[in-house]
Amino acid sequence: MMTFIVPHAVESLAIAPLTVLQEEEQLFQRSIRKFAQERVAPHVRAMDEAGVFRKDLLKEMFELGLMGVDIKEEYGGQGGSFFQSVLAIEELARVDPAASVIVDVQNTLVANAIERWGNPDQKRKFLPRLATDTVGAYALSEAQSGSDAFALTTRAVEDGSHFVISGRKLWITNAAEAGVFLLFATVDPAAGYKGIACFLVERGAAGFQVGKKEDKLGIRASSTCELIMDGVRVPRENILGEIGKGYKVAIETLNEGRIGIGGQMLGLAQGALDHAVKYAKERKQFGKAIGEFQGVQFELAEMATRVEAARLLVYNAARLRDAGQPFVTQAAMAKYYASTIAEEVASKAIEVLGGVGFTKDYPVEKLYRDSKIGRIYEGTSNMQRVVIAKALMESARP
Ligand SMILES: Cc1cc2nc3c(=O)[nH]c(=O)nc-3n(C[C@H](O)[C@H](O)[C@H](O)COP(=O)(O)OP(=O)(O)OC[C@H]3O[C@@H](n4cnc5c(N)ncnc54)[C@H](O)[C@@H]3O)c2cc1C
């Protein structure tokens, strides 16, 4: 039986990423790289096959602070930057994009939304849990509302001090493990998107059920489930932000979340490149390493250039966000480009590995499957192009 090759050590990286990181960021990046290579990598294939993420690894991710990277220290988080969350997402994706998206949703969507929109009581109640032991999920999509996200039909009806929520959500990442759900529902259908509110719903609430788990092409160890709400009573104090402002909570968090997915796709592409370079140095044909043939070298050079271009876009968008500068167009570009090149680079990596690249004994086959989701979730590639084109059309420049 052939053995599954785990990603090679940091020292043997094909090229050191060129983008400048502060010393603190470098140390942070190294610690996650070590965790990903030593703890996650040995389990990637089995988790992918089983379609389940190991509970012990999830616990370790909490202990390492990966589930609360930019939650403030007063709430038990790491007090890091949004950029550091993206670095964590990138490093994990290099080894396992499924582990990466768990951390991505927790940090860039759930904790981020509570930090921004939560009142002091909500922050005190939910952020320490998210930082220490509770997985979060972000429930916007429904069967009939994907790209047209605000066409959602889940209803929240006011009943004294509570709202009663009924409806179904689809495709909810982390749902199998989550203890807290940010759930979007319409309070006033006549008001259209301005009738939406975001509710903090706890697992175990009466009438709330996590339904069918999807059997997916890629990121298989990340759970994606249906949610069924049948008269779930949620106290008024669990509204995140205001009634009618749910659309703002969604848009603003997704604008930032896109940078995270850009980071995930960037890490995936870097991982595929690393494997391709390593293999090209080792595999011999016609009496020499295939990496000595210019035809192979040019492919690798092309791949490396695309990865580095994606890195610049992703890091720039994250840094703009941390600096309080406009970043929405850059975020859309980062996600659009990184997900496009992730698919291309993973595909090329399979070709560099030849026949073995097409098998499950080497990790590039999985990275190729995992890459496909980048152009779909948190806004499809077309939706990113809509955002970019809108900015161009509205630009004051001729
Ligand atoms: C693995 C996975 C995890 C997910 N996780 C979550 C999650 O945690 N939370 C959550 O809320 N959702 C989640 N989603 C849902 C995801 O965000 C949606 O699948 C995505 O937004 C696309 O919606 P859709 O699938 O309904 O496709 P559709 O909107 O039906 O799109 C189908 C095609 O039509 C194109 N299209 C649609 N409208 C236009 C237009 N106006 N112009 C041009 N092209 C258009 C799209 O680009 C796409 O190519 C997840 C999905 C998957 C597969």
C-alpha cells in the first residue's frame, strides 16, 4: 500500500513568500505553520475521506487561539488584527483548506460581526465562548436565496419579548459543530431587504434543528448543513444590531469575509505549488530531475507568479481593512483572483506530478477538489465581478 505524503517541512519551501511581514506577524505565521504541518497534516486524508473534522484538532485550534484571533483580550481572545486572522487562514489552507474554513467562518464572519454589531451584553455573553470552546456559524443562504441573498424567506414574528423564527437555511458551514448561529430572518417582508434582522441563536433552542449534512466535492471535513427552524423562540436581546439592519450586518461581514476566502485560496495555491516544486526536484525522467526541463520550470514560474500576485491582493485588502481605509473593491478582487488562480495552480500541480498527482496518495488531488469552492461561496466569481464593475462605473475618474 502506498503511503500518503504529508506536506514537506517549512525549510524546504520552494520560495520564501516575498511580501513583508512584521516580526510579530512572522512569529504568529510560524506557529500556525508548525501546527498545520505537525498536527493537521497527518490527518488530512482520513478526515477528507470520512467527511468529518477531528474533535481533538478543533480543541487544539481553540487552545492555540486560532478560533479567536482578533477577538479582544478582555473577551478571552488573542487581541490580534484582522490581517493575522487572514494569515492563520492562509497557513492552515496550505495544508488543509477544510481546517482553514472552520477558522475563517469563526473569525471573519461570526466573531467579527459580534465585535462590530454586538452590544456590551452580547459581547460579554458570546465572545468569550467563541474564543474558548464554542464554534460559530453564519446562516444567510436558503434554497431560493443564494446570490440574491436578501430574497430569504425565513420569518421572525414578534411575540412579546421574543421573536418566533420559522424557515430553513441551506449550506451552513460549521453547522454540525456550532453552538452559536448568526441567523438572518425577515421581520417585515413588506420592507424587503430593510425588513431583515440578524439573530443570535443557540444550539439546543426548542424547535431548532441541524438537518442534512452535504456530501461534497471538496473541503469535505468542513461540515455544510441545512438548518430547520420550526417556531424557535429567540429573546429580543439576541438581535444583533437593529431590526431592519440585518442586511447591513450581512453585507459588511461578507465584504470582510471575502478577504478570508481570498486567504484560504491563496494558502491552497501555495500548498499546491510547494508540492509541485518538491516533486519536480525529486522525480527523474530521461536521466534527470523533471525540474531541470525548461518546460516544467516555466510552468512552476507561472504558478509562483500567480500565487505571489494573489498574496499581494489578499494582504493589501486585509491591511486596508485594518487601517480603516476603503477596501470593498480590493476584497472582491482578492477573492476573485485568489480563487481563480487556486484552481489553476492546483490543476497545474497535478500535471507536474503526472500520474501520481491524479491519485489520492498525494495531496494535490485534494487541493484541486478543494479549490472549486473558492469561486462559489461568500459570493460567486460573478458577484465579485459585479462589485468590481460597480466601483468602476461609479468612479469619478473619466
Ligand atoms: C460548501 C459551501 C459552504 C457554504 N457556506 C455557507 C455559509 O456558511 N453560510 C451561508 O449563508 N451560505 C453558505 N454557502 C452558500 C453560498 O454562499 C452560495 O452557494 C453562493 O452564494 C451561491 O448561491 P447559489 O448556490 O444559490 O447559486 P446561485 O445564486 O443560484 O448562482 C448560480 C450561478 O448563477 C450565477 N448568477 C446568479 N446571479 C447572477 C447575476 N446577477 N449575474 C451573473 N451571474 C449570476 C452565479 O454566479 C452562479 O454561477 C455555502 C455554500 C457551499 C457550497
